[in-house]
Amino acid sequence: MLIAVALSLGALAVAVAPSAASTVGSCCGAISWSRASRYIGRVETVNGPVAGAYYASSTNGSPTFLDLGVAYPNPRWFTVLIWGRDRGKFRSPESTYLGRTICVRGLIRLYRGHAEVFASSPSQIAIA
């Protein structure tokens, strides 16, 4: 975390800029993957274990899917979606996160009846 301090005309100003690692932080205030569908249209931090991960390299957009809580095709899964254009920013996300509990911050969307978040930057995901 970067902390900047400035002294101007006798007044002390402190500015705290979050680092990439603290964008999601310690998952404080995160909602469970199982409750995420209640927050459609809101920017939230969602946490849960990555129960399934799949890189669909030959599918349009080359998406990587991280399923929180339960893996597809279980009808209750929550998906973190990393599009192919952003995949290079991550280090093999399907193996990095599989089996680990993570927190992801982003806009919760509904796609075909399932809640999901797009992750375009590694700073959106923290290992809990």
C-alpha cells in the first residue's frame, strides 16, 4: 500500500492509494458465492472455493471459467469469467485458483440464470 503525506500551509494531508493486491483486500465484507445472485447489477466482492476451472481455448472469445462453490453443471454455480483478451494478464488462472478459496470483485451479472463476474485484471481476484 502506498501512503503519501504532504504538508501544505500547516495542514497535514494523507492520501492512501490501494495497491493492486489490496484492491480486493482481505475479503472483509465479501458475500458468499451462494448469495451472489441476490446482488445482480451491483459491484460486490464475492468469495468461495474454486470448485471447477476450465479454459475453453477453441470457444468464441477463448473464455476461462472459474466456478465458485460447486462446479458446472451443478445448477447453483457462480462463475468468474476471464475472457481470452485478458487471459495473458493472469498466470494460468485455471491451475492457479483451482481448489483455493478466492475473493473476486466486480459487477455481478446474470447470464442464462446464473450469476457471474467478469475479471479483466488479476487485481480483482485475491486468494483468501
